[in-house]
Amino acid sequence: MKQETRDRLAKVSTATLCTALFKRGLRHQFIQEVRPLNPGLANMVGPAFTLRYIPAREDLNPITVFQDRGHPQRQAVERCPPGAVLVIDSRKDARAASAGSILVSRLMVRGVAGIVTDGGFRDSPEIARLAIPAYHHRPSAPTNLTLHQAVDIDVPIGCGDVAVFPGDVVVGDAEGVVVVPAHLADEIAAEATEMTAFEDFVTEEVLKGRSILGLYPPTDEQARADFASWRQARGR
Amino acid sequence: MKQETRDRLAKVSTATLCTALFKRGLRHQFIQEVRPLNPGLANMVGPAFTLRYIPAREDLNPITVFQDRGHPQRQAVERCPPGAVLVIDSRKDARAASAGSILVSRLMVRGVAGIVTDGGFRDSPEIARLAIPAYHHRPSAPTNLTLHQAVDIDVPIGCGDVAVFPGDVVVGDAEGVVVVPAHLADEIAAEATEMTAFEDFVTEEVLKGRSILGLYPPTDEQARADFASWRQARGR
Amino acid sequence: MKQETRDRLAKVSTATLCTALFKRGLRHQFIQEVRPLNPGLANMVGPAFTLRYIPAREDLNPITVFQDRGHPQRQAVERCPPGAVLVIDSRKDARAASAGSILVSRLMVRGVAGIVTDGGFRDSPEIARLAIPAYHHRPSAPTNLTLHQAVDIDVPIGCGDVAVFPGDVVVGDAEGVVVVPAHLADEIAAEATEMTAFEDFVTEEVLKGRSILGLYPPTDEQARADFASWRQARGR
Amino acid sequence: MKQETRDRLAKVSTATLCTALFKRGLRHQFIQEVRPLNPGLANMVGPAFTLRYIPAREDLNPITVFQDRGHPQRQAVERCPPGAVLVIDSRKDARAASAGSILVSRLMVRGVAGIVTDGGFRDSPEIARLAIPAYHHRPSAPTNLTLHQAVDIDVPIGCGDVAVFPGDVVVGDAEGVVVVPAHLADEIAAEATEMTAFEDFVTEEVLKGRSILGLYPPTDEQARADFASWRQARGR
Amino acid sequence: MKQETRDRLAKVSTATLCTALFKRGLRHQFIQEVRPLNPGLANMVGPAFTLRYIPAREDLNPITVFQDRGHPQRQAVERCPPGAVLVIDSRKDARAASAGSILVSRLMVRGVAGIVTDGGFRDSPEIARLAIPAYHHRPSAPTNLTLHQAVDIDVPIGCGDVAVFPGDVVVGDAEGVVVVPAHLADEIAAEATEMTAFEDFVTEEVLKGRSILGLYPPTDEQARADFASWRQARGR
Amino acid sequence: MKQETRDRLAKVSTATLCTALFKRGLRHQFIQEVRPLNPGLANMVGPAFTLRYIPAREDLNPITVFQDRGHPQRQAVERCPPGAVLVIDSRKDARAASAGSILVSRLMVRGVAGIVTDGGFRDSPEIARLAIPAYHHRPSAPTNLTLHQAVDIDVPIGCGDVAVFPGDVVVGDAEGVVVVPAHLADEIAAEATEMTAFEDFVTEEVLKGRSILGLYPPTDEQARADFASWRQARGR
């Protein structure tokens, strides 16, 4: 992805991005029921690299499976490109973990931009202290082998009721995670940047006591003029 | 509502209020599955002003609907009386937002006492920093038009499985939100104030090592006598 | 339980314990959907003492029932042994409280090691400030009489989809709660202590930039040798 | 509504109607999680007449409330126009009944075209034997006063996650219920009639052994020609 | 229980019983989410005999446990008294069976009046053909050892969110199952018999075209007079 | 698969198969929450051929996508081998259809052994009349494009919380569907056949009045001897 797009997406909210997507008829791009473990970090931005889990069958998932260097979960952790976001399809099942702090640490050290699962992480208190954005549904101590078996890397998946294709641009903030289709990333980033300037202007006006009617959206000519002045004054 | 009642309700807990309501046969007045975004604030207290959403039909809810100054959501934000609590029936559906930080800021500036939805707010990190109590189920970035259409203002609604009639007294603390029927507000406020004094006394005794048997409830004469002395000493 | 076992369990995570249990074919020992109210405390460790609730029938549960000193809920609070963990079967129903701050305070003063419910606590902000580990699903202000009736003390129960037998060893950390069958507690504590040393070693290596392949699990001879040196250097 | 439209809608399936609505961007018009009690009847067709329930507050809902002839539930039953469909917003809560066999019998005798709730009916075995189409989530014996309080007649509501406006055309078959916006009813009825002819043709062909590729949809010229012949032969 | 009470309860509906219980403040006596496997049978009536399951721990539940004649599940089947109803607390978890056709057949042969679980039965097609009323949530083929461990016989339990005490009178019809507290069984049976006569009268009138206003409830003098004549004519 | 195995599996129940799998440590092979549309048919037996859906993104799923002969859903219908069972991963989401009667008819004509989805079928009344076993969660009229996008054919999937690998043997009866790992199919079929003979014997004995103690399981020598005689007499 373009650096300019990455920079822009680092400064807008998932809420604003959802609205920009809504305008294009995309209503289901916000990953449902996930939250950040470390909400104080900057936005997570990067193209999606995916990992797909299916239910674990007991005979195929003894603790020894990880002795295989080719196990898809471990391969995903070593192969997810720096700057990308690892997105895991855990079938919205958080009764066992999707991954733990050691794997997330390895991703961080490798320069991966973030990790998202629609299940849960184990070692969640440790992950919450790492400097890599991580999103899940809830903490879950049981090893992933209890319920999840990794079968595919970098295929289209579902995550939290959202379609995620490899290369889609994933953005996370303190509210949650939105998936921007790859071909729209540049234009959505630009539009959301514009929208953010306007929302910042409106917020200032509202906090000064102005009514939202005519201002948000700016159906009054005065509102549009004031915004133009504000942008000029702020250099935005 | 009476100022005395408002003052009293500002100093009691939703748990105590639930017990006072339970004694009158009212078992379902605690709004289920909502939590405060800004739990450090003082109690939220005020009469309910309501907003009702139904599912959004796509053709009726393009982004342009907000250009209509008469849109019920925007009207609710401008018309909710200062001192009141805006309670939104979002059908317990948090997959899209009920409102965002700009509208909540406007409510705050207008002197509204708080806002409650059984769905979710967008811009939740910003709302968490505002000085107006706000309660929801979970953060939700998608615009409300994705799933919600505002249709009514100040009618009886359901919110989190509780019946909310306009004018009912809504109280929120760090635990959640309780709805006190309007005609009971004064007596419930008085009774809860008495109960709180007793609970404070019991807590002190328990922390000193006293058994709860005979003390809570005060079936021992000694417990009742000790409470009388405690009240006198404390001037409560 | 042995003091050595208690000490060891105080220093390992629920995630590590789940893996040790998984190796023995026990896949369902992590209590689902509970979280700590006071995650900053040290691990909760102690044998289970149980309390069983059934749905409350209205005529049997007026507010006056607590005037009976023999009420099972109150008896449980007074009889749970110091050092034990009170585990409550609330049928995963958090619509009304399992207990409140006064009872939890009494447990704390009596030296009880912690309290767990698969429902919710009332007065949760107060409980969050107590120095006794407490775990629940979510805050819930309504009195327990609304939905729960205590019927049994110290019988086998289900809690969060886990079988809990009196005397099983219950361990909680900032992630959640795991139930270790009584007869396995010593060996699991020993094994988890070993595993924790290895995980600490791996974490250090990973943060230094080492790949997880061959290291975690240590299929490379070098990894095993490095761990041996690490242990010697650390005295673990 | 036009008789021609009513006649057409009596002969098409809810599945076909959903597809016609999907083509117009309407994706959420099928009432979720309701089923017919009497699936052997002909299609239910009629404009929506609505009834809105909120949660029942105990003090407002003693058994005596029905002595009030003006009670909205009873009024709805007497005022729903012949040929219309009574649609009830029960907030997807089937733990208590939305109505029972006596009220449904009265609707039948009055010539009402059908009844739908996203809750449950009581006396469901009796209703299943009546000659009026009825749809609900599941049988539910408790009186509606237990959980539901009727507050509004003929306002926009949600039912099974669908927006229902008074006058929308409601169609039910053995599969479920779809809501057609009033302004689209005529064109959707016409289009669905055409689609049904084509689907009947395709079904015959498929049962004769023909591949769906090129036939469904008819991307092969031959498929379109065969359909034209089929229509002529059948007079459709 | 009295034979007269049993006979009366055999002829009234669970809906009518729920209303009679509602009048006494008992709102939660209908077992939620269970349905009859064999709805064509006569009413199920009998005192409750209970069986309590907790989650199965893998090491305690190999297939060999049933070699123990004292296993509580098997004991319950042999000890449930003729004329009683076996009610099983399966924690509303139907992912594994509560029992299968062989055990249900044994209960039938022993003269037990029925069986209820808030989980699921295996061999459900066979059970549906037996002449003993059986109620469950949904069919479930996995052996009960997969998820359930029987621990108690004839203790108070929860079943489908209802408190069930041994000896409570359990009544099932084609709609579902209601639990009548033991001490109320006689008076509820008598009252429900009266109510049923009135409802039968009302149904006849409604089917003849009479309005429900003034008739149901009979606030019109004429309605009460007509009912008196009807009873006399029918000998009820 | 071997014809002998297919024949044997046609005559045993999913319940018996679940028990045989349980004995081998496989506890999660019963597809949760699906039911047969046409329960009167003989057992469904065949190797799994899979189809994987992810959430539908609006811009990729207009009604025109089916004009592409290579669309994975249509390809799956034409390529699923005769004798195989088409198993669809619909992420347990029945809000839109997985397929409709035309596609299921085509599968039937092609000799496919059955179809399973953990979502829902549209045209379910028509499918219920076809002579091909079909299993789903509930009827669902909306076209699959509303929520589902087919992306993969014949890869490992999850269906109703069960891992399904291509070639696993899928068996369905009136109760539901079980997945037998391919390498175990022959031995499980043989063992289940033996178990079925014993269960038939036990059922006969129980219906004659014999106690289950000592008989089921046959811990009494007499029970084992009686079974031996029974087999000889029946030629089983």
C-alpha cells in the first residue's frame, strides 16, 4: 500500500472510515465484537494477511503438533509480512485461545503492524503490555488446540462477520477494527481525511455551544463558510 | 422532579435502588447489558426523554437524510430538556452506532444529564473523555443509518429489557442504570437514602470483623442499637 | 492443600495451567466468560467451596428471607474456610446479582482467598477496590432474590461450563479462572512451574529477535542447550 | 392494495420476493426466526396493521387490565382491518405469549388475513388448527402480561429485525414472512410472477436432467429460447 | 397428589395454568425452550422427580462408568416413581444428549408419567414413537457423557429457567411444560378447570362472530349471563 | 468408500455412531443445530465434498454474479461427485439462504447422496418434498448473495462446530448428521453394526419389562448369555 495512504489512515477513526464505506454501499466492514487489548497505542494500519482456523479434531491436535515447523499457525507468524496485519478467522469462538503472548511478541519483533482475531488471546495481560496493536473478543486461557486447527494461510476469510481478502487494508483504533477493500483504500483514506477535518471543526463549534442543525451536516451556507475559514486558519 | 429527590438519588447506588424497587414488586428496572463509558463521573440523575429506533430500511436511510433538520434523531438531541436523560431504544442491537461524539457533545453543552442506549456508541474513546454520563453495550463504529432509523420522540420504549416511560427517573452509577417509575421517585429516593446509611454502617462493622449474621439484616437487637448510635455519631 | 502447591500456583498463569491440563486430556477447566473485578491483585489460589443457586420462585424469595440466619447464601459466607475460594453456580445468569460488596467484604475479612460467580456482582465498583480477588461475568445491580435462590453448600456444581467439585484447586489471574482437579494439583503445580521457566526463557529470546521455529517448542538441540544455560544463569 | 397485486402475491414464494427486493438493494425484508403454525394454508397476503409491545412493568400489568375495553391489544384485535395482517413487535422475546387462540380466532372471524409476531403464541396447538395464517418464533404459554405491554397501534415497528410500516405488504408462505414496502408492491408482484414462471421452467428442466450452467441464470441462448417455448406451451 | 387434581390437570392447558399462576404472582413457571417429541399424546401430569447434571469432566466420564449400577442417571431411571415426571437439569445445554430411547422406554414400562430435559434427547425419532410424553430442546445424538455428569437425585433444580422442587406438579401439553408448586396444585387445578369452561364458552361465541370486548374478560352483564346459561346447558 | 461400509452405515443411527466415536476420544463429530427437512428418507451416507462461504461483500455480490459459469457455488453443484454429500460452511448464519430448491434438485438428479448446511435453505417446503436428504438450521428465504459468498471447493471446513475434511464419511438420519473421519469409517461402521444389534436386543428386553441394571451395559452374565441367544435366534 502507498505510504501516503498508510499515513492518512493512521490519523482517522474507524467511525469515519465506516461512514465513507457506507456511502459506497459497504455496510458490513466493521469487525463485530472485538476490542483492543492495548487501546493506548496509535492506529493499527496495514494490509491483511490471513490465517484460517477450523474446529479442532482431537486426534489431529495433540500438544505435539507444534513440533512440526510447517504447522500453519507457526508459519503464519513467521511469514506475515512486516507492516501487514495478521487477521485470524476463529469462527467467533473465544472458548479457546487463537494465540498467546509469545507468538504476538514474535510478530511485534518482526515488524508486523497488528493482530486481530474474532476469538480470544491467552496471556492477554502480557499482550496488553506489548507495543503491537492486538484485538480480540475476550481473554481465553485454553490452548488453541482445544478448539482451533489452523488450515490455511492468506486465503479469503470471515472475521467478526466481515469478509477479509488478503491485501484488504485493516485499520484499528481504540474503538475497533474496520476492513477497507484494497481497491478503495486510497480514495477512502483521502475522503476520510477530509471528513475528519470537518468533524474536528464541528466538534469545536459544538463545544462552543452551536446547534447541530444546519451545521452537521452543513446545510447552512454560514456553516460551510465558517468551515472554509477554519481550514484556512488551521492550515488543514 | 424535586431537587431534593435529585440530590438524594445522586448519592445512592443503583444496587440500593434495585432493592427498594424489588420490595415494591418491581423486579425488572435495571437496564441489562449496558455499562458506563466514563465511570469516574458522579451519578447520572434525571427524568427520561426517549428516542425510538426501528430497523433501518436501506432506501429510506441514505447518508443524505440528516440534511433534513426535522430528522427525529437530530431533533431529539436539540429537544431533550436540560437535566433530562436521553434514553434510546436501539433494540439491543449494537452492530451499528446509536450516536457519536458530536451529538453527545451537543447534549452535554445543552445541559442534558446523560445518555443511555441499549446499543453502542461510535467515537466511544472521545465520549469516554466527555463530562456527561454515557451508557451503552459496546463500542460500534458504523453509522446508525446502517441499522437504525429514528421514528419517535418521547414515547414509551423498551431499553435493555426495561420499560421506560417519559418522565421516569433514570439513575446511573459506575455499575449501570436503573429506571424508577415517576410516581415512586420521591419515596424511593428517601428510602434508598435510609438504606444507604444502614449499608454504610454495616460495611464499617464488617470491615472491623463483625459477622453478618444478626447484623445484615439487623435481626439482633444489638445491631439495631449500634446502628442508632452510629447514626447519631455520624449525624446521618 | 500443600503450601508448596499453593506457592507454586501463585506464580503461574491460568494459560500455562490450561496447557498442563490439556496434556492430560482435560479440555474444559477454564471458567468461560468471567473476568476479574480487581485484576491488579496477585493470583487467587485455594480449594473450592461451592454454593449452588437455582432460579428464584417469587413466593419463596421475599426480602425477608435473609432474616433467617440459616439462609444458605449467608451460611456460605460465614462457613467458607479461610484460604478457600467460594465458587457460585449462578447458571450463567447475570441479570441479577450473585452477591454484593458487604458479603464479599465479610469473606475478605474472614481470610477467604477469593470468590467466583458465573453471574454478576452488585456493588461492583466497591468490590473492585477490595483486596480479595473476585471474578464475575458483568456488573448486576438487582438483588440476588430477583433470580437466584441458594439451595446447597459445598456440593459439585457447574460454573461457567466447568465441573467444580469441593476441594478442587481454583486459580485465578488477570485473565480468568481455571479449576484444577484436587488429585492433580500437586503435579500440575510442579509441571506448570517448569513450563513457566521455559516460557520466560522463550519470551526473552523472542524479544531479542529469535524465530519461534525450533525454539517453541524446542525441537532444535541448540534451543534446549540455551535453555539449560539460561536456567543455570537464572538459578531457576 | 390492488386486487391484482394481492392475487399475484398469493402465488409466489417469499424466496422469490426476497430476490426481487434484493435486486433493489433491500436486503433485510425477511422476518427472521418466525415460522408458520399452520403451514398447509395458502399464502398470507395483506397490508400491515401493527401493534407495538414494550416490556411489561409489574404494577401496570395485573390480570385486571383487560377489563379496560380500550386496552391497545384488544383494540388492535377489533380494529385491524379485514384483509390486513396484524404484525406485532414483541422485541423478539418469546418467553411470554404475544396472543392466544381466542384473539386469533376473533381476527379470523373478522376477516383479517393473518397474524405475525416475533415472539410466541399461547394455545399454539389450537391456533395451528385455525384457518388463518399465523407466524411466531415458538409456542409460549405464559400470558402476555408477564413480559409484554401493548402501547401503540399502527405505528412503524421492528419485527424480527425488519422495519414494518403500516400499509407495507406482508406476504407469508410455508417458509416464512417477507415485508414488501408499500410503494413497491405492484412492481414486485409483477416481477415475482415473471420470475416464478422462469423458476418453474428451470425446475422442470433440472428434474429432466439438464445442467444449471447456462440455464440458471439463462446465459445460453438456447435456455432463453426454450423458456419462450415453454411459456407459450403453458400459456404463462 | 390427589387423583382429582391429576384428573383435572389432564384436561386443562399449560396456557391456562400459567394464567392461574400469574394471578398468584408466579411468573416464571413455564419451562423455556422445550417442546414435546410426541405432541399427539394426552397431557403429562405428575409430581416432579429430579435429576441434576453438571458439566462432564473427561477423566470421570469414560464409557465404562455405566458399568456401575449405582450411577445416578441409571438409578434415577429405576427409582423415579410410577406416576411421577422425571425432570432433568441439563443446564440448557443440548450439545450432548440427556438420555436416549432405551432409558425412556424403561421409564415408560415402569409407569413413569413423562420426562423433561432442558437439553436434548438422542434416539429422538424412536422416542417420538413411544407412548410416554417426552420434552426436550432439540435432538442430540452425542452420548450424555460427552457433556453431562449426573450428580444428584431428587434435589431442587433449575430446568429451562424454572425452579423445580421434588414433588412440584409438572404438567405438559402440546405447547410445553409448566411447573405448579406442590402446595398450590389442588387449588390451581380447580381454578384452571373453571377457567377452561369459560374459555371454551368464549371460543364458541367468538367463532359465532361475537366481539371480545365485554366478553373476554366478561365485563358485560350479558356475557356473564350467557356463560351461566352455557354452563347449565353443557352441564359444566 | 467401501460398499460394505456404506451399507452398514445406512442401517445404524447417528447416536450409535457418536458413541463409537466417543470411545475413540472424538467428542465433537455431531453437527450442532441442524435438522432434516425430509426426515422420512433413509439414512444419508457418503464422503464429504465441501463448499466454503465467507461473508458477502456488497460490491462483489450483485445478482449478476451467477452469470459466471465458474461461480464456486454453481461449480460445487455440478462437480460434487455422485454418492458424495455436499457439506456447506455457512458460518452458522441462517439469516440468508445457503441454497434453494433448484440447486438441490440438480444435486438429486446428479446422484449426490445429500446436502448439509449449518445455515438455512430457501424454498424449504419444496426441498422437503425432494427425495434427497437435506439438513439445515432453519428455513431462510433471502438469496445467499445477501450474506454468503462462495470462495472454496473441497477444502477442510467447519460445519456446525465440527471439522469436516473432504472425504470424511457423513451420515445423517432423522436426528441429525455425524461426521466420521475417513480413516475410521470402516471400523466405526463395523462396530456400530455390532452395537446396534445389542441395542435392538436391549430395547426388546426393556419393552418386556426388564430392568436396565445389569443389562445396559451387560454387566450381568445372564444379560450377555441372553444376547448371545438372541443373536443366534435372529441371525444377527
